[in-house]
Amino acid sequence: MAEPLIKLSGLTSGYGDVQVLWGIDLEVREGEIACIVGSNGAGKTTLLRTISGLVHATGGSIIYDGNDILRAQPDVVVGQGIAHVPEARRLFRGLSVRDNILLGAYLRDDRQEILADLELIYNLFPILKEREKQDASTLSGGEQQMCAFGRGIISRPRLLMIDEFSLGLAPQAVERLSEALIEINKTGITMLLVEQDVITAFEVAHYAFVIETGRVTLNGSTKELSDNPMIRQAYMGI
Ligand SMILES: Nc1ncnc2c1ncn2[C@@H]1O[C@H](COP(=O)(O)OP(=O)(O)O)[C@@H](O)[C@H]1O
Ligand SMILES: [Mg+2]
């Protein structure tokens, strides 16, 4: 069994007086795609934002590659090799597709290598190459998500965290993006996905954590959880 690349223990966090996470234990092994599923408001986005250092943890630990990053600033977290593709993609209007992707490389200074990585991203999503000079806000939802993935990948992360990539997209776009995530994982990038769409998440991920009101209530391989009657009824509608 591979070592965990990241391991959260007893993680608590929230906003001011409002506690959202109540002691999260979770780990993602190197090379794996893990997902966090749960209803709206369960604390999924807060969890990714806490790992990224955007929301301050109040307790517990986050051990990443052997170091505790619980109190690390967001740029330090990125510098350690953790990329975060946020909810709703958050591309910059007024910037081209190419420049939006390149923003993800802001901590790198190896220009030739960055441009080579940009070509790899264009090979993965040829439509982005065709649209590279267009304002990113003119892309379709699925294309914007490709661009957001590109911005995440170009930082050369070891851990790529993606918040609700399927939200609001047509099934065909979700299918294409799911395939891309599997291809990206095969290049050696470990992933932590957050999804409300459990069927999509289970198609892509190897392992899942179910979170309810800021607590992990169940975890297991996606294969095993797909056969769990409670999960099927509560989250998959079957
Ligand atoms: N900036 C914020 N300030 C205060 N409360 C927030 C903030 N963002 C989220 N929350 C609250 O935290 C809880 C979890 O939200 P969130 O992490 O966005 O859930 P999910 O991503 O699972 O839908 C919700 O009750 C939400 O209202
Ligand atoms: Mg969310």
C-alpha cells in the first residue's frame, strides 16, 4: 500500500464563531484519486480551502509529504505542490485563455519548461489551443473548466484538488472532463476531488469519503461504496 501523500487528523475549522469542520480524519495515498462527497453545505469547499490555507484551521493536523502545513500561507501551500481548482472555476475575465492558464505558473521561473507544459495541456484539450487568444469568459462552461484544469496542472502539482468540476455542465462535457482527469492522474498526479454528483465522482475516483455536517461519516473504495444501499439511496438516487 502506498504511503499517504496527505493526511488530515482531527481537523477543525470554520469562519469566526461558526465551526464548520468537526474533526476530519482523511488521507490520500500517492497516485490515488480520492473524492469527498456530501450534500450542499456539508463543508466540502471549506475543507479544500482549509488545506489550501485560505481558511484558517483551528485544530488538528495536515501532514503533507511529511510536513505539517496546518498554518501554512496559501502561496507556501502552492509552492509545496498542492494546486486548487476552485468552485465555479474563477477564471479572469479580460484575460485570454492562454494567460489564464499561465497564471497557474506564477511561482515557476523556467520559461521554456512552462511553455512545454502549456503544449501538453493543449494536447490534452485541443480546443484551448484553438481559443488561446480569446477572452476566457467567452468559453463554454466545459471549456472554462478545461482552462481551470490547465491553470492547476501548469503549477506541476503533486496533489491536485478540484472543487465541483461537474457543476452546471452538460453530461457530454462532464464525460470529457472525467476522462481527462483519469489521463492526468496517469501522469503521476494524486487527486482530491469534491463532488455533489456522486455517480460522476465514483466513476473517476478510487476512494471516497462521505461528509455530513463537517464530519466524515463513511469512507471506502468507490467500488465498495457503489454497492452500499444507503449511499445508493441517499446520494445516487437509485
Ligand atoms: N465565508 C463564509 N462565512 C461564513 N460561513 C460560511 C462561509 N462559507 C461557507 N460557510 C458556511 O459553511 C458551511 C459549509 O459550507 P461549504 O464548505 O461551502 O459546503 P459545501 O461545499 O459542502 O457545499 C455552510 O453552512 C456555509 O453556510
Ligand atoms: Mg462547495
